[in-house]
Amino acid sequence: MPKLNVKQKNWLLFAHVAFAALWTGTVLSMFALAVNNQHSTNADVLHTLNSAINLLDDYVVIPSAVVHC
């Protein structure tokens, strides 16, 4: 494996931090949605919040976790 120069290392570090921040922020957003989900009794609201959590997980958390690692 060839060695990376300083500029390449900085870009790799930037990508690592950016995807880690994206991952963390999205997980915190999912947590906030789940907390709002606890006291709702309306089926439409529950379905919407659960769908939003599922979409965030499928399209943001999983890809950013894969790229991050």
C-alpha cells in the first residue's frame, strides 16, 4: 500500500470526521424522534415518525457508517 502524502491524509481525516459527525447527528435526530414517539396516541403520527426514523436509518446512518469505517 503506497504511503499517503500530507494533503491526502488531511482529506482522509476530513472525510472521517465529516462522516462521523453526519452519523452522530442523524442518530441523535432519530433519538429525538423516538422520544417524541413515546407519548403519541395518534396512529398517523406514530406511523409518520417511525417512517422518518426508518428512512434516516436506511439512507443516512447505514451508508455513513459504512463509509466512516
